[in-house]
Amino acid sequence: MENETKTYTPADYKNGQSVRWCPGCGDHAILNTLHKAMATLGVPPHRTAVISGIGCSSRLPYYMATYGFHTIHGRAAAIATGFKIANPEMTVWQISGDGDGLAIGGNHFIHAVRRNIDINIVLFNNKIYGLTKGQYSPTSPRGFVSKSSPYGTVEDPFIPAELVFGARGNFFARSIDVELATSQEVLTAAARHKGTSVTEILQNCVIFNNGIHNAVTDREFRADRTIHLRHGEKMLFGANNDRGLVQDGFLLKAVTIGQDGYTIDDVLVHDAHTPSNFLHQQLAMMDGTDLPLAVGVIRDVEAPTYNDTLDEQVREVRARKGFDTLRSMVLAGNTWEVK
Amino acid sequence: MSEEHQVKTLDKVVVRFSGDSGDGMQLAGNIFTNVSAALGCQVSTFPDYPAEIRAPQGSLSGVSGFQVSVGMNVHTPGDSCDVLVAMNPAALKQNIRFLKPGGIVIVDIDAFKPTDLRKALFETDDALAELGIDEKYVLQVPITQLTRNALAETGLDNKSMLKCRNIFALGLVCWLFDRPLEEAVAHLGSKFARKPAIFEANKLVLQAGFDYGHNVHASVPTYRIESMEARPGIYTDINGNTATAWGLIMAAEKSGLPLFLGSYPITPATDILHELAKRKDLGVKAVQMEDEIAGVCSAIGASFAGNLAVTSTSGPGLALKSEGIGLAVMAELPLVVIDVQRGGPSTGLPTKTEQTDLMQALYGRNGESPLAVVAPATPTDCFDMAFEACRIAVEHMTPVILLSDAFIGNGASAWRVPEASEYPEIKPRRVPEELKASGEWQPYCRDAESLVRYWAVPGTEGLGHRVGGLEKDCNTGAISTDPVNHEKMVHTRREKIARIARDIPELEVLCDKDADTLLIGWGGTYGHLYAAASELCAKGVSTAFAHFRYINPLPANTLDVLRRYKRVIVAELNTGMFADWLQCRVPDIFIHRINKVQGQPFLVGELVKAVEKIVAE
């Protein structure tokens, strides 16, 4: 029998398969932080399932020592939903890219979030189709030039967080592939959240979309263009941690403490647990231009999960009706006897 | 009507209730069916309803019908009816062609005013003359007025009163066929359990209809229907979709696996979702997903997780599920896919029956992706074949498609409630302990005899593994693009399905086994074909009859049976799909074909004629 008090190391979640992603791909870092997050959580590998769709990131289950299912394009959320309902004791991770999760699988994505099934969706967002060699994705910016948009796209992208809030999601976090500690922190929090968690990781495709996130992730100015949100802490950022977010009417504003009359007291404190998603959405929509791009856990609110509520309903109905077999149920209905 | 009152004794009788789709014809028909079944009659029903929920009132497109045959040796709902109830001119116009010569028509004469006649596109004010119906066969009853009279003192509003017209007609039909009213009252009681005033009103109207029949009986021949000597036991009335749902539950009991349904509403399969949603009281998890693809995919996830996993749909939904089913073929996971076939292609005829999804079931996936296909023969056989689909899926680690259809899915029969002990245990193919202990287990290790891979259920320590849609190495289960390995896996998957033939019953031959002519059918046409073969034999045209419920693989003795006959005829509700499926196995035998693609079941009479014509050639 398993030893529930056993502690695990990242190595317990790795298997011996050689990893086939391109050298320099952001997926390597995410894989390592996922192994670490799993060890931190301490859920045994055999109690963990990793389910993916199709795409570069969806190869991830092959590099895990857990139960894994590399399924079909776009459908990982639906498969993970059925899996979790059928076997609620398992911790379920879903690995999807921006194409897999938001284009072909967009419908399953929003419905999984709406149902609040207890799965952890990790969305690798590199704003490109890598495995099919470089077409624009639903997160590529307007005007993006790719093999399938040689003159630039003529459509606007999804912002993943906005979809999550539109689908009334209760957990949204973000990280950047190269920020290992942040990724580990948000993945751990995502797994501890009961209900659907969506963690967007900005990931660099070194071959087809190299540097797509550089405007915010470049070391030179990352501190000024990103903010790490932590529940209960002031919303501060900047190389010297002297910049902060303040309320400006219904909107947010980035200020420098000590300038224009702003003091530390004006800076907002992050509340990830407040049920209203109004401020969460504003925080999640910051893109690193006027306001810093937010990483960390932006929203983490408890709500009834689909799987728990379903199990509860089954228990309640069974106790009330008291049928133990099909026959007992049928005999309780309209029948007649032939002697 | 004839001058003298007679009581006829018939071994079976067919009644067709017809009216506007809002007139409650399905309810009246259902209650008459249940009442007859409770009296020990065999029953077979055919709800024939429009796709529109409420078409314009009184219009030809809005006519809803419910045909039921009750009595002895009932195999079909009947080609034509002895009694036709028509609640309005449109119903009469649409349904008169189903009346037997000499059959009786009951009409609500209050609904035959000139404005009603115009809605049904009659050109004159005399509907009977226009349709060439002899008045002596027509019982013209002021149903609307008599219903109002019966309810005069209840205080109900006019609209609520009019909703009871169907039950007046039911009361009249009950009198006509000598059905005591207690059973019908009981059914009304459960139907209107939460509306006592409506129940009381319907009860009054039921009695009024019955009494009306009694009072005017001098002018109508009444019938008594013989009852059957049925196998002792407890019976209930069941339609094919409910039987399918219950067969799945029986399989869950016999396998010890929790039952999961991932589905999406689609006519005419939705009742399976409805029934299983109710069966949370037996621990069933029925999940209405966001689309057809999510339906099958959630089931695949549940299967990987260790449940008995099912998805239910009709033809268009099966098309959407194709890629998912291919994943289950590749991952070699048990999965039951129920297709309640309807008229196609595309949206086609959503409420009508056909057998046109056979090729889609057999071949409708990318790549070489064989799977098992079975098809229930009757409404009650849906129970047995749903059980069989689960047994094959779980014991052979494969998707199985169950090809039901609108005719048997909606059609009802009396069904003896079985004991669980009448069904075999279903044994999930777990990783054998010794294989696990040896450390040599791999995800695609197979049982040498059946070629079945073992089911390592997530949560089990030591059996962590990865599967997926990519081709796998035949030994290690790791991703492999090796050309020779791929070909080997293609052949292994095919052979695994072929070996299911060792595990299913042989094909039986019914009627005159020694005849020269073999009539063949499959799936939901059993009743009509059996009745036709029996009638042919009775007429001196010796006919053997073989009916397929296992489509892929075919029963092991199939070719032996086919080769025994001089003349082989396949009758099916498509342009010849099953005939083709057989023909490619026996290129040397000429297969005659009887086909119908009208969205309607066969008629026994047309089958008899078609066989006679082939025999005479």
C-alpha cells in the first residue's frame, strides 16, 4: 500500500524518456518547474494524471512518471473532465498550448472553466503554432506575420485571462517560462485550488516565434514591465520596488511612490480571494505597456466544484431512494405479474 | 356502421392514435399500450411524430401519430391499423392510408368545421367524401363537446378542458377493446401526480369516453383481444431507449464498474441521457457535455480513469465523434458508443427511422481503425445488446458501436424484469498480478489468446503509464514511427477485433431452416422480417430467416449458413450496406436485396411481396 506520509522529490515525477523539445524551448523550464511543484504538493505519482491535447506542449505527459494521456487536438479539457468525474481521487493536470486550448479546443476550455471541474489547466502561450511549423494562433497579435498570414493577420487575439473571466473562472495565475520560482509558486497554488485553475505561462518558441514576449520578459526591463502579485501584499513593482498600482476612478494607474503626491498608503493591496472579479480582470488585462503585466496568482476564489457537487447529489439521491440494484429500481415502478 | 353489434375475437389488433402534435396522442397511445400489456398482451408500438415540437395547429405537417399492436404473436406495430383515431382533418388526411380495409375511423366531428378543413387543405366541406371514406366505417363523435360537458362542473377553463380530448378518445378506445379503466386511471394518476385537479378532470373524461362507447354500442363492432401465455415473472412496459439505458446499468452491476455517460441531446437518442440522468439513484454519473465531441471525449477520459464509459448519440453526432472513437481504438480503451439511427444524411429526418449509419459505424474513421459493431433487434433486445456491447468493450478493450434506431428506440414492448443472475459476470482485463510482480508489464502487453491489452487503472501504484493517439511500439508502448512496427500494430488491432467472434453466439436460423430461400436482416427490422418469413411459410413459400445482431465481427458460422441456401436475400432500411458487408466475404454468392429508404419501417406486406417476386424470378 502507498505510504501517505511519504515525501517526494522532483525526480519521482520524471521518467526516463529523453525530452524531444528543441534546445532552448521554454517548455523545458516549465517541465522542470512542474516536477518541482508536484514534489512540493506531495501527491504520489500514481495519484496524478497528466492529460494533454496535441501540439509541442502536449508532448509533456510522456516526460512524467505519472499516469498520462496524450489525446487528440483540442479535446484535453473534455477528456480531463470525464477523467476527474470518473476518478475524483486523482489530481488531474491538463497541458495545452494556445492553439490546442483556445482555438480547436476553445469550446471545451470555456465550459470546463464554467463547470468548475477540479482540474489544473496549464496553458503554454507562445502565440504561434509550433508543431505545424509556424502559423498564427488565436493569441497572435493583430497584423502578425506568419506562414499562414504572410501579409499580417486581420483579426484580434484572445487574451486568455479575459476568456477565463468571461467563463466565470475562479482561479487565474500567470508566469513566464524563465521565471522558475514564480512558475513553481503558481503551479502549486493552482493545484491546491479546488475547482478549475487556469495558469497561463508565457512561453518562448525559439524556432518560430523567438522573443515574442521580450517586450515584457527581457531582463533589461522585466522588473519595470511586470508585477508579481501576492495575496495580501502591496502591488509594488520596479527594479527598486518603488512603483505601485493605485486606483484611478474605475481604472488602475501605475505611480512612483514619492512622486505626484503618492505614498505607499495609496498603493493597492492584492486580494486574490475576493469573489468580485472586477479588479482581478483589470489586473489580468495589464499587458506591460502602460501598466505592468501581472504574474502570480491573480484570482483564487473558492466555489462549489462540479465533481464534488455531483458526488454529493449522487449520495443524497441514493440515500433517499434506497435502491441497491437495477431490479429494485424497476420493481418500484409500474409493473405487473404473470403467474 | 353495421346494423348488428358483434364482439369479435382477434388475436391481435392495431390502433393508431393521430392528432395535432399538441393533442396528447403519444400519451393516449402510451396508456393504451400499458393497459394492454398489463392484461397480458404482447405489445409493439410505433410513435410517428414530426420534428417540429408545435407545427401550426391543424396543419398537415403538425400531425403526430402513435400506432400500437396488441395481442398474440405481436412482432411489429402492424403495417396498417384496425382502428384509426383522428382528432382533426389533418390527422385524418395524413393517416387514412394506414387504415385496413374494413377498419374503423373515430373522428372528433367538432374539429371538422370548414376552417379546420381549410387548414388541412381540403377543398370541400366534406372531408370523408374527398378522401373516399365510406361513412359506415366512421364513428363521428362530438369529442370536444362531450369533453366540455363532462367537465362542465369542474370550473376548468376552456383551454384546460380541450387538453383532455385525447383522454376521451382513450376512454372510447378502451371500451372498444374491452379494457377495464382501473389500469388507465392508475397511469393517469402517476402522470398527473402533481396536478390533482387535472388528474380528476382526465379521470372524468376517460369515464365519459368509455360510457359514450357503451351507450352507442349498438352501432359498433367491439373487439376482444386474446392475451398471451407469457413466461411467469414480473413485467413492465419498456421502450428501446430505456432498455438500452437499463442494459448498461446491468453491465455496470455485473462488471463491478461505475457507469459513466458523456452525452449531448440529439433526437432520437436523448431519452437514454434522460433515463441515465435519473439513475443517480443507482450511482450512475450522466454528464451533459457542451457538444457531441465532448460527449465522447469525456467518456474516453472516464474509461482511461477506470469506469464503464458510454456515449449516446444519433447519426450526425456519431460523425462528430469519429476522431474521438479513433483515439479509443488506438489507446485500446473500452468504450460503448450508442447510435440511435435516424434518417440522413446531414440533419435528414430527425424523428424517422433508418439503418443508414452502418458504413459510418464500420468505417467512419481515419486510418485502419476496426472496432466491434452490434445491433439490437427489438425494443427489449436493446437491453441485452447494450449489455453485450459493454461486455465486449470491457473484456476486449475496444470501442463498440451499438446501432439502435428510432423505430426500436421509441417503440415499446412488455419486458420481463430479469434477475441479475441471468446475465454473465463481466471481467475487466486487469494487469495479472504475476505480470505486475515480474516487472515486465508494459502498457501494450497482450493476452496471447485474445490479443487484448490489460487495463491498468490510474490510482494503482506501480502501473503508471502513458498512452495516446500516436502509434506505439508493440512491446514497450513507447511512441514509435517504425514502419514494420506500425504494420504489425495495424494487423494486431484488426485481429483483436476478429477474435471477438470466438466470444459471441452463432447465427441462428429461424422459420423453415430447410427452405431454399434465406431471408436475412439485421438490427431493428427483426419484427417485420420475422413476421414476413412466418407469413411466407404459412402461404407455402418456404423461407428460412437469419437475423444478425453481431455485425463486426460476424458470428463465426455466418459463411456456413449463407452457403446452405440457394437464394439469399438481404432486406434492410438503406440502399444495401449490410448486403455489401456480406457480399465482400462471399463474392461467389449472388445476394438479392430488398431496400427501403423512406424514413419508415418495413411493412410486412411489402416484404412478403418482394420475397415472392424474387422467388418467382
